[in-house]
Amino acid sequence: MDSSPQRTAQSSEGNSAKLMHRRGIAVLVISVLLLIPCVWHRHIEAGDLGSHVYNAWLAQLMERVQVPGLYVAKQWNNVLFDLMLLRLGDVLGFAAAEKIAVSICILVFFWGAFSFVYAVTERPPWMLTPCIAMLAYGYSFNMGFLNYYLSVGLACFALAAVWRGSVRNLIGGVAIALLALLAHPIGFLWFVATAIYVALWRVIPDYWRLVLPIGVIATYVALRMFFANNTQFYADWKPEPFYWMNGTDQLILYGHRYEVLARASLVWGGICFAIGVVKSLRGDTGSAKPLRLPAELYLIALVASAFVPENIHSDLYAGWIGLLVSRLTVITAILGLCLLCTVPLQKWSAAGFGLIAACFSVFLHQDTGKVARMEANAESAIAKLVRGTRVVPVINAPGDWRIQFIAHSVERACIERCFSFSNYEPSSGQFRVRVRPGSPIVTDSSEKSEEMASGDYVVRPEDLPLVSIYQCVDADWTKLCAAPLKAGQKTEAPDTPPEKP
């Protein structure tokens, strides 16, 4: 047995806590700077976040028995962020609750990733703070997958504890992992899979270790064959080559210019890594930390993109389990940072990453500002409606945007004013808020919800009264109008004549 990783891990057991204590001011300053995007606009614009806030309001109404046909399901996963949002909303109101709950998630994710990289490499990744900060505001965050996002951050803390090897840390890591499970099962599964892999890697003789990555990749192949040939599931895979799913894709958000930043970060990271390896081999800064285990974990995560389905549909849930690979690459990115931090990085490395992060921040402020303007226009349009009106938001993001869930900001604008009849969460069966057949508040059909939101749904007489919130000015997609729908009209076109039966 090669016990050196175990001894090394145990010897650094208190390093992370000591570092945080010594660098308390730096930790505080970074944390404050990290949360600036949370106060850029009146609301935090992050895709599905608007739906989370809106459904937390519905849950509040359910406690008061004010929304017929809706109920709260007992659920042990995919609920932690929603519970936090609801309870904070009960005390502080949802405007403040949103800011606080999201800020907690961002800090958990950032410092969780920081701690995990530190535990793996025994190097505090200060030089990589711009990278971790960009990742904290990457695709998974901007799509509003907050339960998943929080789960990954907690899993990072759990893995950082388990990596050190002591019984006390093992117990603490498992406890944190169970909290991650409450947030989302993917973070918990990543923790379990990685912990088992590392434990086996440490006890298997060196010449047998190659069996582990081969076995995992073989499992990927079997998984793809299962989904491709099992008629009980419908699955599809990302068309892009898997090597583009290297973690930097998390930076591609609202347009083509983000692709430039993603490629620049990949190239700059490769240069920094290559120079660090060369310096280590020459002995200029001492030997590099062992590369093999971090490299294996990164390779396994990268290859997963070629075999794991992007979207899955089964009889288990009414809705799709979607965008799996797109969100899983945040884990690939974290493991990539572990690999990069195994070599000594120079200050100029951080300067380059800092420049990329500065551009990323400027772009993010500009683009989320457009969504904030759209939400303000939605509030103006909704303010003219009778309180309690049922609406269908039909909002399309610009064609080159990867973040498409901007219509959920309109649902947040409905709080205390209207009901989103196309709200997808209750009918999907994947969230706490559920719907019974015939509810007047929200459709009980996942398919109808998708068709309504896309604008393709043809309104039936029994659906009325219904109001469409839609983009009414071709030159400015942020401009919204509200108009009542008639039977035979499509939800995206209330200003056109109804279709003839």
C-alpha cells in the first residue's frame, strides 16, 4: 500500500483552518468583492432563480390556504435552497431573502471549491481566486440551478474534509455530504464517487491503479448503451465534441464574446501549467506536487461529457431531467483547477486570470442589466392588470445567448400581483410545490407548460381568462406588453386573429 498520500493528507489536517485564521482580512475582502454582483441590480438575475422565488411565495400562500389545487410534497432532496428562501422570506420578505440566500450559496461554493483545491494540492490557491470567482458566477449559477450549485459547494467542503483522512474529518465530511444531498443528489453522488475512488487509489498498489480510470470509463460506455437501448427512457447527448466540455464552457453565458473569454482562460491556464511543470522539473522551485491523481480525476470528469446524456425523460417524472452535462462541467472545472494548482504558479499567472475575470465581470454586468430592464418592464405591464390575473410569460432570449431561462424573471414580477399559469415547477414533479388536476392557479400538465412558455400552445376555451406577457417591440427585446388571449390564439401572439377550428 502506498501510504504517502494518507500521511501527507493527515499532516495538513489543520492547514485550511489555520490559513483562514491567518488570512482573515483577505478572506473577508474577497468575500465582500465576490458578492458585489448580488447588488448590481434590484434583483439578482440568474435564470431559474425567479421561478424559485415565485414558488417560495406560492408555498407561503399554501401555508395560508390561499391557493387551491396546490400542495407541498415531502421531499428529501432538491429542496435546501427553497427551504432557506422560504424561511428567510417569512421573516424578511422575499426581496431581502433572495439576496441573503443567494449570497450564502455563492460563499459556500467559492470557499468550498477553494478548500477542496487546497486539500488536494496542499497549496492555497490564492493565485486562482479570479478563476474560482468566475466559476462561482458561471453557467450553473446564471441558469439559476441554485440547489445543484449549493450541493456542489457543500460537496467540495465534504471532500476537503475527507481528503485529510482522519476519523474526525471523515465524520464531518459525511455530515456535510448529507446536507449536500438535501440540496441536490448530484453533489452528494459526486462526493460518494470521488471519496470511494480516492480511497481505492490510496490502497491499491501503484501498478494496479490504472484499473480505476479504465473501470470508470467502461461504466460510462455501459451507461450510454443502457440509455440508448432502453425504451423506458428517452435520452439525447450533446452534439459538441466532449473536449470542449473542459470546464471553461462554464464561462460561456450570454453571447459569443464569452466564448473568447473561455478560450482565453483555457489557453492562459495551459501556458501557466506548462511553465509550472517545466520549472518544477528543472528544480527552480522544488518538485511539483503529484500530478497523477488530480489528472485522473480531471480526465474522468472530462470523458464523462461524451457518455452522460444531456437530457433524460422517463416515467419517473413528468418533466425532463435536463442539461446534465452542461451543469456537470462545473465539477470538471473544479478538478481542472486542482490539476493547475499542483504546480507552482507565479504572480503574473494571477494577473492574467485577473484581467480575464475583469472582462467577464463587465460583460456580466451589462447583460444581466438587460434582463433587469426586462423585468422592470414586466412589473410595469403587470401593475396594470387586475390582482390575481393568470398570465403566461413568453420571452425569448437573444439567439446567441446560452442562458435562455430569462422568462422566469417575469414570474418573480408576479409576486403579490398575478399567477403564472405556465409555471413549470408544480407539474414537473421534481420540486416541493406540486399541483393537483384542475387547479385554477397553474397547469397540471408538464407538456402544456412547455408549449405555453414556448409560445406554441393554442389557447382553449377552458384555459380562459389568460393574459400573455410577451415581447412587443422587435427593436428592443426587453420591452414587454400584456394582452388578454382568446381561444384559438397562440400564447406568443395575442395581437393576431385566432386560428379557425
